[in-house]
Amino acid sequence: QLALRYILTHPAVSVVIPGAKTEKQAQENANASVRSILSDEEISYIQSI
């Protein structure tokens, strides 16, 4: 979910199409898009990894 949220914060990205093998994974992927956007601090930390 964090990876999907990170990708969705990029201004050039309008849609993400993740794969899922189970219904649970599909639901978790869908939930990633309705959570709050990442803060600038979170984005900076991810980029530093």
C-alpha cells in the first residue's frame, strides 16, 4: 500500500494498475488510493532509501 501511495503522489502518474492474486490483495490495493497522501517528510524518507 505504501508503494502504491508513493506512486500516486507523483504528478505525472494519473493511474496505477497493480496486480493481485487474491481478493484480499485487490481490496488492499484499492484501499491504498483512498488513504491520505504522503507527507513531504514521508516522500523524502522513501526517496532516501
